[in-house]
Amino acid sequence: QVQLVESGGGLVQAGNSLRLSCAASGRAFSSYYMGWFRQAPGKEREFVAAISQSGGNKDYSDSVKGRFTISRDNAKNTVYLQMNNLKPEDTAVYYCAAKRDYVGFATLRMQYAWDYWGQGTQLTVSS
């Protein structure tokens, strides 16, 4: 069992940066794949980024590639999402997710692949 708590959301102006954090409770954090999804009002939840257990492999959606960076600190049981050059279209609730077993990064882009979810943190980017 893993509990995830996101933090770091807020209101920022376009072009600025922000870092989201997701703290995990429970044991064996380092054995979980971790990911970030987001959901804008009236839209489906969409994949943002995923990272392997060691942090050596990462995957990003095309919409954030080159602007966002996912990372993790297994000693702190925390995964991060560094977001640079933010755009109004990045406005959404951002969710952290955890997955124990490897299913391939292509499958990790799907919501159904993930075992645990956080409650979400709101990011609003003003133009």
C-alpha cells in the first residue's frame, strides 16, 4: 500500500517555473514506477511524465517534453516535476501515481496502468 500526497501547485504567470512534489508513504518506494498526470477542466486526465524505479529511464508527453523534468529522490520517498516555461494550457490538476510492476512505458501512459493515486494539486498559469 502506498499513499501519495502532492504539493507545490499554485498560481503562476506564463513563462515562469514551478516544481511539484509528491511524497510517498509506505515501504519500498524505490520499487515503484512513478508518474504524473493532469486533468484540465472538462478534459480527460492525460499522461505527463513517468520515471523508472532508479530514475534512469523517463518518458514525457509531447506537450511537455523539453519543458518539464521528472525526477525522484528515493532516500526521501519523493518524486518531483520541475515545470519550466509554463503556458496557460498547462493549467490543470496534477496527479501523482505509483505502479509496482513493470508494464512498459507505453502502457504507463494509460491511467488504468497505475495502482495508486494522489489527491491532486492545482496549477493555474495566467497569461
